[in-house]
Amino acid sequence: MNFIYNYDYPKFANLMKFEKNLSKKYKNKIKKLESLYNKELLIFNLNNYVKLQDKKRKVNIKYIKKIFNYFKPILNDDYIIFFHGSYSKDLTRWNSDIDLNMLSLNNSCNNDFVVEELLFSIMYKVLGYKGRDKIHTMMIYLKETIKEDNTIYSEKSNIIFSNNYKYHYSYRNNYKDVFFKLKNSSRSFSSFKNYILSYMGTNEWEYSFKMLNHKNKNQLVDLLNTKDLLISEELFFSNLEKYYDKYLIQEEKFSDIKTVDNFNKLIKINNLKSIYMLLLCLKQFIIIKKGKCLGLNIKKIFKNKTLKKYIDKKDLKQLNYYIYNYIWFLDKVENLCNKLNINFSSREHSSFNIEKFKRSYYKIYKVTFDADYEVYNKFKLYSKKISERMMNEND
């Protein structure tokens, strides 16, 4: 998208130099990890794999912070910057999407769109991302007064133009709905908080937050605390039953796979939703049992003392193992897709031959695709066992 760079600082030439130098440093930093990563794809070792993913995630976060810090003279700490998705749960794959959010707290948004375009353009280049669907932004510019008049929507870029101001809310396809809900609000953080609380419903797994800048940390913690106070036993058991019926009973149908997006949704999207919903149910179970648990961070949940009082430690250990084993399997799939020049995306509609892919999988990894995918069935087995244990608490 074309835009005019109209800031005195940082100067555009210096910005490009900054990007080039940072990209070089990042590549040198990640090169050592990549060699270890390629070895880890051959044999699964839980401790080694988790440590490696933690290191990669920390490096990415470090360099994302460096990019934001470069724009401090413009942003002026008037933004809440935070993750949701896998980065907030510490459950990333090697090439996980980055769900990065910026919430503006000020009232001047004339030039914010330009800043955002530069920020995420630099992130793509520095982190070496290629293809679509890699860095998702959920950015809201809060303005004191917005009228319904003269509002135009641009579907392709998810930009909202209103009264000569540009508002960017590119959280997938619901930005129109979001805009109308926020339009008559006070444009304060509390308005955003109330929106999130009402929108999440049973989809709280979408909104596990992790802060990047700490100035406004208490506001986000307050959001999570407020949501936790709304959890009741009735809501928890309702979510648990939905999870059990929707994700643990149904069987996958590989015969239905005709396109890349079919393949992606079947083995990745649906299964990650299942894992995230389980984390939500575990978190809610902890809370109704008077324990404390903020967000959906997998490590904090599985180490929670309250949870261990009710759920067998050996079952939790096995469940944790199979979750990471499945994430490792996804890494292998995505690594092979990259080698075959397949854009492994839920929005890629090109044709896909599952049998041909399975043959390539065996050729590269010396194990069958079906044998590796069996780990997800093992995850479901332990998920059922633990879900039934939590259900029995309602008897």
C-alpha cells in the first residue's frame, strides 16, 4: 500500500539502515537454533523441543521489542502492545503465526496507520516471514468522537475510513462488527475491555494475553481478572460439555481433503482449537475450585497446585507430553510444506493431494504420516479421561 512518510524522526533513510542491520543480527542469532531445529524434527524429545521453541520465541519477542522501541518517539508509550494466540500461551511452533495487538490510548490517529504499516513491514523482513497469514494485527485507534456519517469500508485491506480518519482493525473478518460496537463507546480502555468481555463468551481461548510493554500492564491484568470473576460452575460445565461433544467425539475424515485449506483446517486449525479449549476448561476448573490462574499459558496451567489436587499428576504429565508431541508433528508438516513450496495456510485454496504428501512425508522423515498423526488420538484419549474427571465433580 502506498503511503507518505512524513516524520522528522526517525528519518526514512535511517529506518532502512536500521532494518538492514537488525535483519543481519537476527539471521546470525537464529542460524544456530535452526541447525538444532532440523535435528529435533527427526526424533521427538520433550525437554529439548520445548527448550528450543522457548529460545526461538524469546528471540522473536526480543527483536519485536527492538522494532517497537525504534518508534518510541512517535508512539510515546500511548499504546498497549500485547500478544494473543500461541505466543500468549507459550505454545508456539517454529514458524507460528504472530498475533500481535496494538491498542492506541490517545486521540490523535491521523498518522497511526503509517506507523503500523512500517512496523509490520519491518517485522516481516527482520523475522524472515514469507507468504500470507504470518503476522496478524488487531489494532484499534480510539477516537473521542466518531459519527456514523461518511463511513466507508475497504474490504480488501480491512481499513475503516471515517470522517477523514483511518481506522485499521484487521482481526480477520469481524472488523465491521467490532467497529459498530465501539463506535458509540467512550473510546477508553474500559470500552475495549467491556467489548472483549462481551465478545469472548465461550471463545476465550482466542484471547489469552501476554504483554510486551509494561506501562499499561495492570490494565490488561485487570481485564483478565474481571473475566475470571464472571466464571461460574454452570458456564464451566457448559463449556466442558461442548468441548467433549465437539472435539473429542468427532472423527477426522481425510477423504474430504481436496485443497490446502481443507488439509490445514483438518490437522491444524480444528486440533489447535481443541487444545486451546481444553486449556480454557482446565483454567476455569481451577478458578471454580478457588485457585488462581490468569490467561491460558500451558506451563502455568499444568504446574497449577489446585489442578493437581483433583487431576492425577501422571495423567497431566502424559497430556502435556502429547500436546507438545502434536505441536512437533505440526512443525514437521509445515517444514515439509515449505520444502514442497506449499503455502500451509487456512486461506490457501489450491489443490492438494494427501496421498502424494504422505509419500513425501515418509521419504523425508522415514516414518509414515499416519503413525506420527496417531499422537493426536493419544491426546484425545487423555483429554477424555481428564474431562470426564472434571465432569464427575458436577455429580
